[in-house]
Amino acid sequence: PQLILMDIQMPRLDGLEAIRRLRALPAHAVTPIIALTALAMPGDKERCLEAGATAYLTKPVRMRGLAEMIEQLLHA
């Protein structure tokens, strides 16, 4: 994929671990990953970025903001 949208609160494997595993794969070492969360807590953004996310958004997501972020990341 050219870009990944990763939900941080997933039932079996949390999004942070999924991001770490993706980053360990050569094919996804530089793929942009946008971390998404509905339950934003202090420090969440930092944890997502430390895990390897390229960007961070909270839900509900403004579609215009998401579209602009995707555009930026795909043309960076």
C-alpha cells in the first residue's frame, strides 16, 4: 500500500504493536502510517510516533483534514 490508516484500539493486536511489526518489514519501513484513535489520552500522540507512525489523528476525523494529511504524506 502507499499509505496505511491504523486504528490504535483494535481487539486482538493493538495498533501500536501492529505499527511496530509493520515497520520491521522492509516493504513498510517507509510507508506512511496515520494512527487513528477515538480515546485520545495525554501522551498518545507521542507513543504513536515513537512506535513508528508518521502522523496522528483523533476521531471523529474531519474528512477535509484527513484528505489534506493524506495528500501531504503521499507527495512528501
